[in-house]
Amino acid sequence: MRNKLIATAALVCSALAVATAIPTLADARDGHRVRVCRDVSTRGSRNTGTVVGAVTGGLLGNALSHGGGKTGGTIIGAGVGAVAGHQIAKHNDTHRVCHWEYR
């Protein structure tokens, strides 16, 4: 008997959840459905891109420089890599989030 009561309660709760999620006919008559979108960006990925770019650029600058200019090559490579990594991450971390609204 207890399992049947729990199952009935779960069914009623599910039906209520579905009923509140589906727009009523009154909502459809009063307004029209509009898709609302916005761009969402995360700052964490920009910081990660900057760090990864700086490390990669520093390693590449060190590998490509010759003789006594290895320190300068490493610093310049890290700077260029940091800027490039930040710009790439900034471009790639934005995504569009959309939902429907009645207005």
C-alpha cells in the first residue's frame, strides 16, 4: 500500500511540474513567443589562454633564438604568446544562450 501511495504522489508531482512548464492558452493569446538570446563569456578561459600562450611562446622563443640571445628570445616569445593566447581565448570563449519568452 505504501509503494502505491508513493507512486501516486510521484505521478501527481510530475503532472504538476509538466502542467506548469507548458504555457497555457491564455499565455499564447495574450502575447507572442519571442526567442531571446545573449552572449555569455567566461573570464577564466581568457586567463588560461594567456598563461598557456605565454608558456608556449616562451618555449618557442627559447628554441628559436641563438647563442646569448636566448633570454631575450624567451621574453619576447612569452610576451607575443601571451597576447596571442589571450586573443584566441577571448574569441573562442563566447557562446550564445537562447530561450523562449512570451511578450
